Amino acid sequence: MDDNGQDQPLEAIYRQYRQGLFSLAMAITSNAMQAEDAVHDAFTRMCRAGRFFPVAYVFAAVRNAARDQLRLRRNTSELNESIYDNQPTPERAVLTDETCQIVRQEIAALDDDQREVVVMKVYGELTFDQIAQTLGEPLQTVASRYRRAMQKLKEQLGTRV
Amino acid sequence: MNEQHGEFDDLEQALRQMPLRAPSPQLDRRIIQTIQRRPATRWMIGLAAATLAAAAALLLIMRASGNSSQTPSLKPTPTMVAFVPSTQKASLTQLVETDAQWSEDGIVDVQADGPIRQYRLITTHQITEVENGKLATMTFPQEEVYQFVSEAF
């Protein structure tokens, strides 16, 4: 899935990465409405500049817009919605309810930076190279952060998964 | 760096089985509309810029021809209408209407070479979009002020 940083049509990026982009915005804002506004704001801004972008740039734009949304909310009611749906559909209910609940808690308990990397890697299906570009950080730093986060999750989940 | 984290494959797989909160269909519509409307917006800006450039060129010609002492015609400029074909969506049609009118404010100042007469060029761009049977109209007003030296009485 590595696009080598090449520009791709914005519409194609949205169709392919919509879930990952939204989950990233959710991981930052913890609010579905603000996450949607963040994704929309990011695409509106990008549309003013062009039609083709690298995938990492689009994720970075959504991340920035989500952080803007978070700053706007500081003085209003705090919501704490999970990136996960509360009611798993039967066909996807592979994990037990108890395990799902633990995963929710442990993902929420990660540091913000760790959670972002996990979401981009697991749900955005980005490569470490793309995540490093998105965050503007060294590749090694991103890979180490991911490793620490997954190690923490693994310890908490034990043999449940 | 390769993606070597094989020790977490099982955990990644388990995480992917978690039911994610999905973006709403409304967001999908908002995003796709935003992406697909962008070229039309650029076209509209181009038309507005061309209209303004034409107005500016007209003024320059008037000044260069030594007619600065004459008042420009205050008759309404004919309305321009343009149909904008959409390259993105067959169901999208746009009507761009531009209306420009001069008005005179009279003498606003007096300098050594004569009284200064002030005119206003009021331009209105109205864009009407017909998409999927729905009408949406946007209006962009613009006002420019020009001053010319008139002949002294």
C-alpha cells in the first residue's frame, strides 16, 4: 500500500482511506461530530490548493484539522466517544464483549501520540514511512512508538487475543 | 524500514476485528461534493477576474485617449450570461451572470489641475447551480472606486 509519496487524486484517497482518516480524527477529538467536521475542513482546505496529494499529506491535514477542532472545544462540554462502535454487528463479533471492552479501554489509555500511530497503522493501513511523513518525525521514532504501544496492549490483553 | 513487527500480527488482526465507528454517509456526500465542485469554483474565479480585467482595461484606454475629463457613460453595462459546462458531473449545470453598472459620486476634491470627479463600478456576479434538480444561487458583489481629473470650469 506504499504510494512512495506520490500524489494521488484526492477523491481516490478519500474513498480508499475514509475509515482510517475518520478514525484518526476520532482518536484525536473523541467526538464523532467534530471528527467529521475535521475531515471535511481538511478536504475543503486541500481542495483550494489542488486535486492531487500524497496520502501522508492528507492524513497530516486531517490530523491538523482534528487538533484545531480539539482546541475549539476546550471551553465547551467534553465528550469522550470511542473510535469503536458500541454495538458490534453479529458478523464482526469475533471478539467477546469483554475483550472488546478491554480493547476500548486500553486504546483509550494509550498516550495520544501512541494512539495516533496505532490508528494510522492498523486502521489507516499506512506504512511506517507514511506515518513518519504524516507526523514529520523520524521513521525510527515512529516505529519505536508503535512497538511500545503494541507491547503495552499485548500485556494488558494477555491471552484474550 | 520494512514493516517487521511480526510479533504483533495476531494483535493487529484482533484490533482489525473490532467494530469501528464509521464515518456517516452525510460526511461522504460533503467530501465528494467538495472535491467535485472545486474546478467549477476555479472557473468562476477566472470569469470574475476576466471581467475585472476588462473593466480595468476600459478605464486605461479612456485615460490614455485623453478623455479623462469626460464622464464615462452611466448607462448600465449589458449583462453577460455564460453557461458553464461541468466536466465533473453530468447533472451539474451552472449559470453565471455578471452585471456591471457605473454610478457617479460627483466632485469629491479639487486639485491644482482641476476638480476630481469620482465614479463607482459596481459589479455583481451571480452563480446559479442546478444539481440533481436543486437550485443554489450565490451572489458576489464587488465595488470599485475611480477618480478622474475633470476640466476646470
